[in-house]
Amino acid sequence: QGQLVESGGGLVQEGGSLRLSCAASGRTFSTYAMAWFRQAPGKEREFVAAISGSGGSIHYSHAVKGRFTISRDKDKNMVYVQMNSLKPEDTAVYYCAAGALGVTSDQYAYWGQGTQVIVSS
């Protein structure tokens, strides 16, 4: 059994920054790709960023590229996403996921419970 727990969400003003964290436990996730997805009210869950098991391959959605940075600390079993220049349209529940590297949710077998990010204008 594996567990992912997100933290770091909150309310921030437009243009501000937040860093989300994802703590992995219960199994070895070091070889898994890790990703962040988000879901805004009334919208489908969408891909945000992903990082391979080695950390050598990283992908971002067009919406966040240049503003968000994904990283992982395999020794600590942590994954992060640094979010800068936040916009109101970044408002969503952000989910951490583990699985095969990709941009669709069906490629990820493990999911956290989500953390809310609200960006005010």
C-alpha cells in the first residue's frame, strides 16, 4: 500500500507564490514517475507537471510552463511544485500522483487527497 499526502495549499494573491509538497510513504516510490494534476470547480482534472523516477525527464503543461517548477527529493520521498506568478485561473485542488510518466491521469496508480489553492485577483 502506498500513500501520498499533499500540503502547502492556501490563499495567495495574484502574482504570488506557493510551494506544494507531496509526502510519499508505505512503499518505494523512488522508481515511479511523480506528477501534479489539478481540478478546478466544474472542470475536469488536468495535468500540471511530471517528473520521471530518475528526475531526468520533466514535463509541464502549457498553462504553467515557465511559472511552475517540479522537483523531487528521493531520499526524503518528497515531491514539490514551486508555483510562481500565480494567476486566478490557477485556482484548483492540486493532486499529487505516482505511476508511469505521462500527462494523462490514467497513467498514475496512486493519488493523494488533494490540497486547495486559491488565487485572488
